[in-house]
Amino acid sequence: MRLPILWPVLVTAILPTAAVATSPTFVSVPFVGCRSDGQMGPQPAPMRHATPRVSTRVASQLAYYEAADGIGVLAPRRWHCFGTYGSNGSGLFVSPARFDPRKFFSGHPFGSRASAVEIETRYGGTSGRWGVADAIARYFPAYRGFLTSAFEGLDRGPLPSGPYPRDRLGRHGANFVRYTTPPHVKGEGTAWTFAPSADPVEGLAMLSGPISEPDLLNVRVRLPARERDLAAVIFATAEADQRRPR
């Protein structure tokens, strides 16, 4: 007569254990502060604070790198980083090899062929509007009104008529696009900081803010084949952070 009473208790005790065994576990990754330089001079690396939580499946491979102005990105652990900032936007470059920060201010593309992760923002209400306009012309027709309103009285110059011809476009919405620039090709992934190499560059371009004056986020990732699965986590975290209310 006790079995009808005991079975619900047993099932209740067993099911949560099974759920825990099959559910992913998320943990915070280490924080790495990055030195930066820009309009107001050199800035020290920021102090440690809370970092994104990622699945334990990849957490041991990643760290969160951040510059003094708050721009940050996930990238493989034990890499080197350097940030830039100004009225037009900011950027953060993370690479396994040490590099000369002066190259970022040399007036021509940095042209790195190494594995790297880069995140940059361009502000539509400042001189960053040229970068925003280029992205709108290539990927975001819903925002084309900005191309007229933001350049009143300014020489906008010629704009592209669409995506780079050899890039492969993935997920695409009204304000975001995922893309891949193949090896040895000039495209969205290799237009500035990255030079073409034997490895592809994966990227995310995303607009945020009012449609009349949007800002642009661009994340570019070039990883060796053994670490390429980390790109999905890097992009998902950057996209979630961009969508979070400020």
C-alpha cells in the first residue's frame, strides 16, 4: 500500500538529478585589462570586474579582454591586447603575438596576418559616421536615410553598392550580418586591421541605437583551425552585450 505514495517521491528525486546531468553549466571567465591610447593620451589597463559567463565546455580556453573605455571581447587565454579610442569610436585588438601599438596610428592599415580577435565601434553622430555609412551601403538598406541626413553639407564621397563580392554572408537581419572573408581574399574581414592570409576571417557587423543616428559594432575573428569553434561563443557574447539595454 505504500508504493503509490513512494513512487512520486522517487520520481521527483530522480528527475532533477538527470536534468542537472544534461544541462550545460556556465562559469565566468578570467578578466584581462588592456592598455589603450587615443585622443586623450595613453590609458592604463582597467581593474578586474565581472566577466561574461560561458559554457564550461569552452570556458577554460577563453578570457575577457577589456580596455579603459569599457570596450571588451572574449578571446583565447594568454593573448596580448591593446585598445584605441577617440571621438569617432574605439577598438580593441587581441593577438597571441606581441605587436607595436604605434602601427595603429601610422595612417595605413595595420595588416596583421596573425590569428587575432578585434572588436571596434563607430559612432554615427561623430566622424565615425563614415564607417557607419559604409556598412549601411553594404548590408543595411533599412538605414539608408542616414546616408543623406548625416552628411548634409559634407562630402560623403563614393559608397559601395553592396557586399564584398567574394565574402560569404551568413545570418542576416535588418541591423546585423554575419560574414566570412575566405583565405587570401580582400573583404569585410581584411579591409583594415587584418591582412589576407591562409586562414579565413569571420565577422559580425551590427547597428544599434536610433535609426536616424546608429552606431556600428564590428567583431572580426581569425583563429587556427583547432580553436575555430570558439568564434560562435565570441560572437554570441558580443551580440548579446550590444542588445542589452544601456
